[in-house]
Amino acid sequence: MQWLILYAIVCNKHCAKLMLGFNMLTNLHHVQLSMPAGQGKKARAFYGDVLGMDEEPKPEPLASRGGVWFQQGAIRLHLGVETPFSPARKAHPAMCCDQINRLAERLLDAGYAVRWDDNLPGMRRFYTDDPFGNRIEILSAG
């Protein structure tokens, strides 16, 4: 065991994690954004109707806190009530999309701005804002 610890110290950080079994994180469960109280209808219209996500029922102990949860495939996005509310203008979820032009059109048709950005090589992407002003990034390979 002593040689293993010595090797892990000499080895890089990643190697040490592998050798000593410290890679405990496996995936991302959800991302949470804030929303103002009493705005569930707006959240459902944007995330459900426009983005096409399904509402996920909140467990009973958490339902009384307000907010809405959404899921689409492996993507889980939770909206929690925060008072006072302040939108996330820089921090944001980035979600991949296989029909990015179609989604951009849906957002524009629903009255949401689409801001295209070409600064990430190999990706097409744009930013939009949810009804509360939270920044959302949509990406597609290519």
C-alpha cells in the first residue's frame, strides 16, 4: 500500500484519483435557475410549450416551496422560487439541440430574442432569455 500512495503522490492529480478511487462524481443530476414567486404559468409556457420539455412532478416535501421542474431526455432543469429574485445573466445552462434552426424559429415566433454567437469553434450556438431574464444557451455541432 505504501508504494501505491507514493506513486499517487508522484503521479498527476488525475492519476491519483484513479489509483485511490476518488472519482466519485458520475454525472450531472440537474441545473437550477431562479424564478419569481407565482410565475409557474410563464415557466410552463417557455420551458414546456416553446422548448418542448416535460414537467416533472416535484416530490411532496419540496412542492410547497414553489417552482417548477422540467425534464427532456437526460436534461433536468429545476426552477426554484427566490425572493428577492434576480435573473442569472452570466451563469446559464447550455443545452444541445439537434434542430437548432427550428428551435430558434420557435423562440422568435413566441417573441423571444435569439442572439447567435460564433465564438465557439465547431459549434453553432445562440443565447436567449427565459421569461424571467435567465440566460439560456442552445448549441449544436457543426
